[in-house]
Amino acid sequence: MLWEAVRLAYTAIIRNKLRSFLTVLGVVIGVAAVIAMVTVGEGSSAQVKASVERLGTNVLVLRPGRARMGPPSAEPVPRFTLKDAAALAELSIVAQVAPQANGTYSLVAGNANSSAQVSGTTADYLKVQNWPLALGRAFEPGEEAAGASVCILGQTVRDKLFGSSDPLGESLRVRGLACEVIGVLSARGAGSFGQDQDEVVLIPVKTMHRRLQGDTNVGSISVALLKSVDSATGIRAVQALMRDRRDIEIGAADDFSVTDMKDFNNLLSGVNSVMAGLLSAVAAVSLLVGGIGIMNIMLVSVTERTREIGIRLAVGASGGQVLMQFLIEAIVLSVLGGAIGIGLGLALAWGGSIYLAVPFTPSAMVIALAFGFSAVVGVVFGFFPARRAARMDPIEALRHQ
Amino acid sequence: MSAPAPSTPLIAFRDVARSYGAGEAEVKALAGVSFQIGAGEFVAIMGPSGSGKSTAMNIIGCLDRPSAGEYLFKGIPVQGLDQDRRALLRRHALGFVFQGFNLLPRQSALENVELPLIYKGLPADTRRALAREALRKVGLDGREGHDPSQLSGGQQQRVAIARALAGGPSVILADEPTGNLDSARSHEIMRLLQALNRDEGITIVMVTHEDPIAHYAKRLMVFTDGHLTRDEPVRERA
Ligand SMILES: Nc1ncnc2c1ncn2[C@@H]1O[C@H](COP(=O)(O)OP(=O)(O)O)[C@@H](O)[C@H]1O
Ligand SMILES: [Mg+2]
């Protein structure tokens, strides 16, 4: 009986292909939108997680200036220097420290030119960032101390300027400064905000100061804590040291910020939960619209098939059997719409994740949920038309033209 | 279905009335009719248009209920049964043949005949076998796959008879079964019904306007203005 009803529903749907398709379009679009957005969203949050995890678990990032939003303070905030970095490195709880002085400069190699973020830093930066080299070597202590003209390329810079040829030993001009390429970083992909992390050139921080930046400011300092140290303890120690070094009086606010990359991760997952709320709203509205479409067409179908219903009742169908038939037709219709929507949504997500350079991570749970919801839509919105069919008077129905 | 005990007639009307509307606009389609039909009878119902023939057929067929009086089918008081209980009686004991055939379009003859068997909950292969058998009995073997639009009126009515037959009913109710057919086709259909009555012992109640058609029956009932005005054996034709 059940299988019979599914088969019947299928033939009824196939008989009116175009109408059936238009009917389920609401469900198709709703499910496709949700599947696409959830899949891309999960891909990007997986990427954020991965990039934060790659940082190593206990990494603090220090920046001059207040952490809180608000009007900029009237007094200029003192910058960090390499001495701050050295003092931080002395703390017993710290594993490595990497100062960073950043700027965006033009790059020329042979006939090719480009521009990228240039980071003046130390070899420890690679350890703090947990970022292995693909080729070559890191800065040597001597090169760091002397401010040697050597550089390490991110994959994007390497691709743009050197293509597939071996860049090691080649010369790269950073705003006129000729540097020898000594290493290439492994590829990292897009960062938390979709920026290309591989569009970067590393040089020793002293080289940056002397040859490019012209001052000894350090934009930020990354601090990797020892594994045994929890980040709250680490943050307190780092704050105390920096307050002391910057002569901040007791009770006065910090004039620098310490960001725990784990908190950053939590912030992003907070953003994701807002996104999830919005998505649920989109899903609810589109399934409602889709459901009303299905109810409408099922009412039309019940009216059109009044005589058929009369025949079925006359040969012995009970009201319940007629109800089941139309209910199943509505469910088949909306689950079919859900299936098309899932296919379309996954295709969109696949395209979107290529475009946004995030991993394509379809979730079986979300797909199962989409199926479940479309079935529920069929039941809820198919019930009223089906009940109308079931309650028909067989004599009236048979007389219907 | 086994024949009911001799004391229990298959069909018993006791003062059955059926009226439509209320007050001034009330129409008495049946105004207190009593009769009995035993198992194995072949009854023709005649009478002018609007005399209540179809109303009586609908009540016999458990599609409708009397507004007053009693209708006992195999001793079961039908006036007390709800729509679903009456559906059960139709499913297991009654078959209908209509003037306009009432086949499902776009479904093959076989599928049409299978329809009542689906509601009996029979498995697909049993259904198919029973439906083929019924089509064979009405002389349509070889036409199983045709859909109604590919069949003549006479053939469509045979499919309808096969459908009524397939579930093994005690009674086949036919409301003007030859009304849409020419004379030759009408007589073929009547010979078929006659054979089913004679060979299968199926009780047949049939409405018709035409004397020659009524002559296939063994008993004639005439309705006039909602009353049963004549009830007699059909005289053998010369
Ligand atoms: N559903 C209905 N509503 C109102 N009047 C009806 C209905 N069905 C039948 N009637 C009336 O009942 C009377 C008997 O009808 P019916 O049994 O169909 O007659 P017939 O003998 O021609 O088959 C007629 O006057 C008809 O108009
Ligand atoms: Mg009539």
C-alpha cells in the first residue's frame, strides 16, 4: 500500500513535470541556499580553525595601542622596539618571540614585478607561526645581527616572480634593495579574513629597519608560550612586564594589547553562530514559501482529481488510504525538491569554495537535516489538501466532471 | 463470500427514505421503500427519470445512507456505519459498474482492474493474477496493457465489470451500464452480466431504461416518485 502510494505519487509528478518542478522551486531554492551557505561557512571556519591551530596553541600577539575600540587617545602611544622583544624572550614562560615590522613594497625580479607585504622578523617567526620552509633555509644569527640583504618568499610571491624556476640564490629587489633569496615558505592558503597569507616576503628585522623603514619601530610581537603554561598566566606575565617597561602607573589602562589567538578563534566562532542564526531564518522562510507552494498545487491536484478520488472511494478505499496517497504525494514532491536543492546547493558550494579558496567540506549531517526538513514540509503542507481529498463524499466526487 | 443464511436476505430495505434539503426545498428521493433481495438474484430496476433509482442504488452500494428506515446488508445495519466502515463493505462485498465507465485514464486496463485489490492490501503478484483472471472472464485477455482511450466503449465497460469482479464481490451494482453503448454492445454486456450471475452466483442489481435490457434479469422492480410501485418476476420472452 505504501509502496503503491509512492509509485502513484511518482507517476502523478512525472505526468506534470514542469508544474511539479515549478511547485518545488521554493523548496529547491531554500534548500540549495542553505546547503551552499552552510557548506561554504563550514569550510571557512574549518580554515580559520586550521590556521589558528597551525599557529601553535599558546601564541600571544602584542600590539601597541589600546585593545578597546573608542576615540584614539590624544597622546601618541609609544611603539615597540627590538628591546621589548628581547625582554619578552627573557621571561621563563616564553618559548620563542618574533618581532614584526611590516610594510608593503614593490618587488622586482628580472622582468617580473609585483608588490607584497614585507615582514621584517627573525628566524623564530617560523617557529612561532609553526610555518615550515618548502625550500632553502631560515635566517642565520649572523645575518640577523648584521642586517644582511637576504629574503624568504611566500609561495604566491615565488609563483608571481619566479614561476616554476628555482628562486634560491636569485636576486629580488625590494623597493630597490637587492636581496638574495635564501628560502621559500610552504603554502598556507587564505587566512581568517580570506587574505592570501602566501603573498609575503620575510627579511631580517634589522634589514627592514635600516634599509627600508628608516626607523626602529616594531609593529607587533608574537610570543609563543611554553606548552606547560596556560594562556591566562602567560598573558598576566607578559602584561606585567610590558607595563613595567612602559612605565604605566598602577590603576592606569594598558597602552598596548595582548591577543590570545585562541580568543580570536572563539570570536570567529561567535561570528559563525550569528551566521548560523541568519541561515536558520533563511531556511525557515524559504521552506515556508516552498511549503505554501506545495499546498497550493496539492489543492489544485485534489480538485482536478475529484473524480479519481470518487472512483477510489467507490472501489473501497478508506478515507485514511486516500489521505495517505495525497500526503505521500506531497512528501515525495517536497523530498524531490529537497534532493534537487541539495544537489544544486553542493554544486554552488563547490564553486564558491574554489572561488573563495576555502576547503569544500560537505556535511552529511546538514544534508540529512535538509532531507528531513523537506519531508516535514511535505507532511505539514500536504496534510490539509490530503484531508480535503479524504473527506470527499464518494457520490459527489463521482458526479464531478 | 459465503451466501448468508436463508433467514438473512442479502439486501433488506425496511421503510428506507432518503431526502435532500430541508423545509420547503425538501426533495424526497425515496419515500419509504421496503424490499428484500436474496443471494444469487438478478434484479432490474426501472422507472422514470428522477424516481429514485440511483438513490436506491447508492444506498444499496453503501455509498450513501438512508435518512430514515433501515438498510441491512447481510444482516448488518448499514445506516449506523460511518464512511470508513462502509468503505470496508464496498471493498469486500460490492462491485460497481457505472454508465460512464469511470475508469482511471492513463492507467492500463490491468491497473484499473487491480485498483480495488490494492485497497484490500493484496501483494502485487496476487493482484496481477486476479486482475488477469477477471479480464479473461470478461473476454479482454490480450488487452491488459491498453489504457481506456485505446478501448471502445463496450471494451471499457468490460474493464469496469472486470474491476467490479476482481475483488470477488457478493453483489455487482450496475447503474445504467448500457446507457452509453449501442444496441449490439449493450446486448454483449448483458450476456456477460447474465453469465456472471448464472456461473459465478453473483447477485446483480441493475438500473435500466430499456425493456430489452431489463429482460436479461430475473426480477423487475419499478420505482415511481420515490416509491416501489411494481416488483415481479421477469416473464420469459417469447
Ligand atoms: N445530491 C442531491 N441533492 C439534491 N437532490 C438530489 C440529489 N441527488 C438526487 N436528488 C433528487 O432526488 C431525486 C431522485 O434522483 P435519482 O435517484 O438520481 O433519480 P433516478 O431515478 O433518475 O436515478 C431527483 O428528484 C433528484 O433531483
Ligand atoms: Mg439515475
